[in-house]
Amino acid sequence: AQKITQTQPGMFVQEKEAVTLDCTYDTSDQSYGLFWYKQPSSGEMIFLIYQGSYDEQNATEGRYSLNFQKARKSANLVISASQLGDSAMYFCAMREGRLSGGTSYGKLTFGQGTILTVHP
Amino acid sequence: GAVVSQHPSRVICKSGTSVKIECRSLDFQATTMFWYRQFPKKSLMLMATSNEGSKATYEQGVEKDKFLINHASLTLSTLTVTSAHPEDSSFYICSARGGLGYGYTFGSGTRLTVV
């Protein structure tokens, strides 16, 4: 079963507009972490934002915010005031299990990705 | 900030030869390294997890004899694609535990083309 699902293969947005990229997840763990990464055509993975399962507030990082709805198991990324440089592939990822210092972090499982195109 | 240097960024090799990809953590100790493979416009698929000084753990369906992973030190992990074939052509990227981003620092990736 797919643990991380991104149902939007491609999204288009006008420059300066906001856009929401969808992500749903499936886990039976109580402790987990959700990540969003941006991957431009160069291939590098750029970390955008993180949400822990116990975090009560939605995470925000500049123009990025994560709409975390735990009961619905969704972790949508909202990009405000889109810029042309935001055009890239975006991945949602999940780390299952408790994050504890000194022991190995869990592996990340990635969604299928969403290609975002920002139009001028 | 934390940096993982991955080399080479691009490599073209002949079918039947072996290729080694290196990931080096420059300013932190990477006790765990994750190796991913990615096809164009597709997701990252975890191939294996390596911990310093021990054998790598491979994901189901990944040939351990074909994709040799060595994590001999806290700053260096290598992936060797042995007897490469055209179907091994892909984008390979490593991710080290530690550094920024809540514990994961990615290399810049290696684009392998086998001709």
C-alpha cells in the first residue's frame, strides 16, 4: 500500500498567486515526521519544511506553510506568492518511528511528486 | 551548514564496466547513509541504508551484488554499480543522517548513463 500519496502529477499557478500541493499519508505509528522537498531540474533535493506528528501548530517557513490535518492524514504544502523560481518537482516524504538522538533515524518514504509550473 | 558532496555528478560508462559513486559529509559525521534511485520525473526509491562500519541493509528487490555499498568511515559512503547495463542508467542520490533539515542532508546526485 502506498504510504505517501501525491495525487497531482502537475500543477500550474500564476506568478504571485498561492498554490496548494496535496499530500496524504498512511501510517500506524503515533510518532512520525512529514517533510516537503523541492527538486529543480538540476536534481538537488532542497528541504522546505517539516512537521512532526506531535506538533500542534502548522509549520511555516517563509512563503511555505504546511496544512497539517492529522485526523485526515493530510499534509498539504501551501506556497504563497508564487515566483517563477518555484517551478520544480515537489515531493512529500514521511519518516516513521520515533526520532531519538544517538540511534539511526528512520528512512524517508517519498510520494510520487508534483511538477509545479509557475506562469508569468 | 551541513553539506554532503556527491561525485561524480555525471558519468557515462560502457556496458559491463563498474562505476563508483562517492558521498562525503564535509562538516558532520554521517553515521547513516541512505541511497536512492530516481527515474525521470519519478519518485525517489530507497535502495539501501548503510551504517558506518556495518553491512548495508538493502530494500526488497535491490540486488546487493550489483549495487555494492561501503560505509567505511563516518564521512564517506560509496555505491558501486557493478557490471553496469543500460537499464542501470538512472539518477542516484544519497542522503546522510545529520546536519540540517531535521536530520537529512542530500547529496547533489549522480546521473549515470550506461551505453
